[in-house]
Amino acid sequence: MTFAQELKIWRGEMRQKNACDIIGVSLPTLKSWEQGVNRPNELTMCEARWRMAAFKNGEPLQVYKAKYLAIIQQVSSEIINRPKST
């Protein structure tokens, strides 16, 4: 799936202006991304995806990122502390 397709699916019936406010880009930028004319660099795309996911979950960005990190740390700890099979 392309980033343009991701954006369109995420936005759904939301107005483009509202999506711009959430992602933090201008309307011309969002339009060019959705049309596949331009694609954000990897860092910008990653940040946009974080913002899209946080909005989808109804949480502020920093809260969403903190919860995500806590889950990753918990799973990592469980893997590290798993008894070794012999």
C-alpha cells in the first residue's frame, strides 16, 4: 500500500483541512501526497503516521507514543527474562 493510499483511507470522510491540522502540513502538501505527486521523506512520513495513529486512537500524540513505548518495553523484558529451553 502506498502512503497516498494510507492517507486516503485514514482520512476517510474527514475534510482535508482537518487532516492537515492533525498531521501538521499545509493543504497543498497533503493534496500532493494524496495524489501521489510527492511523497514525504522517511522522517516526515514516520511522524505523520504517528499523528494519524494517535488521532485514530483518540489520544494526544505524546500519550500515544508513551503507551506504545511501554508496550514495547514490556514485551522486550518478557522476551529477555523468558526461561531458556534446554
